[in-house]
Amino acid sequence: MKLQQAAYTLIELLTVLSITAILIGMAPPAFQSLVNKHKQDARTEHFYTSIQYARLLAIEEGHIISLCTSIDGIVCNKAASNYLIVFHDENNNKKVDNDELKQKVNIQALDSLISIKVSAGRHYIRFRPDGTAIDFGRIKICPLSQNNNYADELVLNYGGRLRQGQDADNDGIVEGKNGKNIQC
């Protein structure tokens, strides 16, 4: 009785190794895209929560609460992207005085840039004690890389309610109020 050994040829082994190498080479870009998408979702959720916190404070404390971007964490600044501050601006001077600060978020630590564009061209948001927004409009959230694919937008209405921007054409980029893709 003759024993037969089963084996693979060198060509078969090289073919399997080539296919495996190709498949392994495709995984990192897809994984990086997934990681970036999750970072986008986390950034948006963080800012959504901060804005909702400002609204809740206005209702609970019974006075106007402001939210804005700031360079130093004290004074509101339109071009700032270092901090997002929530505070009770008792004298309406757009800066934190004494014990007015309620929350300070380091935007850059979140790998983010944020742009607030609300009613009358203002760069800050204020909530009344009944929870309605004095300043309503759009908040654009971008990664530091300024890649539009990972940008997002929050829309604040007069009633103080927030909603996330929509990607109506399913191209992976959120559209602004004009129906065009938002730009970082």
C-alpha cells in the first residue's frame, strides 16, 4: 500500500500570500475612516451636551446663561477656538467676571475647531430662564485637520432645541442651510 502525501505547490502558496497581503493592505484605511467617524460623533456629542447644559442652567438658575468660544477661557472671541465657555453673564459684557464661570471646555483637546454663527451675526449663544434661545442659528464643528468629511453642524432653534445637521444627498458631508456642503 502506497502512502500519498497531500501538499500545496509553491505557486498556490504564493497566490494565497499575495491575496492575503492585498486584503491586509486594505484594512488600515478603512479602519482609520471608522476611527475618524467616531471622533466626529464624540466631538459633536460633547458640544451638544455643553449647549444643552447651558440651557438647563438658565432654566434651573432662573437667569440668562451665555455660551461662546474664547481664546483665554474668560473673554468671548469670534475667532477663538481654544475654549468653549458657559457662564452667567450678569452684566452682559461677554466675559467671565468673578464667579460667573459654569463650564470651560478645551476645544483643541477635542481635536476640534468650532464656529458659532447665530442671529444678527453674533458669535455667542444666550438662553433665557424659560429655556428659549435669545441667539439661535448654526454651530459648525470641524476637526483640526479641517477635513469636511468629518465636520458636523448643530442647529439651535428659537425654542432652545438642538438638532444635528443632515447629509441629505448621502455624500458623507453635512449640508448647511443653503443645501451646500459645509466647509471647514
